[in-house]
Amino acid sequence: MRNCCLDRQDMCVGCYRMLDEIVGWGDASTERRAEILNCCSLRAKKSDLEKNKRLNLTR
């Protein structure tokens, strides 16, 4: 099933994987998948911080 929806930077807005990570996921080793998920977690936190900054600026 393909549910990723990419933004302008080729990052999925739902799972925070980059296009190359999405494409390579099926062939990725367990270690590589763990690396990708760690990167996704960092991207999600960064995205949340940026959203909060924008919300605070518009209030």
C-alpha cells in the first residue's frame, strides 16, 4: 500500500521519510531501517517546533 504524500522537499508529510528512504525501504537492512526511523523522529520534532513557532507568530 502506498500512502506517502510528499511535500516540496520530497519528504512525506505523514511518516517524515525522504523520497530516497521510501524507495529504498523494501531493500533496507534492519540497521538501515532503524537509522531511517531515527531520522524520521528528528524530522517530526523539528516540524512540530516549526509549526509551533508559526502559530505563536500569528497570535
